[in-house]
Amino acid sequence: MRISSYPQQFDQSINIKIVTESEGHCIISLTNEKGRIRVMVGVNLSQGVNDIVVDKMETLETGLYHLQVKNTEAKILYNTELIKQ
């Protein structure tokens, strides 16, 4: 499984690309600096390329966020820091 996200400095949305060899499910979460989950989305994945857009984030406060993608067993598959402008 390969996972990437962009842009690193976001305003209204984040794009996440997940390439997988099998179908599955994952949970995407965006946590602020205080450790509070601000966005959580469950996504069903199909085999191949999955382009996911997490949007409507214009109401989030500016600052540093942690983006995580986890599988159904809560194993972290992807972890990165993003900045809300």
C-alpha cells in the first residue's frame, strides 16, 4: 500500500492518494495540536488507485495538524503533519 497527501499547506481541502492491491477500509483523521480530532472519515478502498478529497475545512482554525490513515485494526498506515493557512 502506498499513501500520499497534498498540499502540505491547505486551506479548504486535502487530497489523499491510496494505492492498494486489495479492497479494504481505512479511517482518515485530522488532529489539532491539542490532540483533538477535528475531522474523521471512514473510506472504503477498491483495488488500485483511490483518490480521496477531504473538504469543507474552511472553518478549522489555522495551525499545525496531524493527518493519519489507519486500517480497521487501528494500525497507523500513514502519518504526516499539515498546516492550515
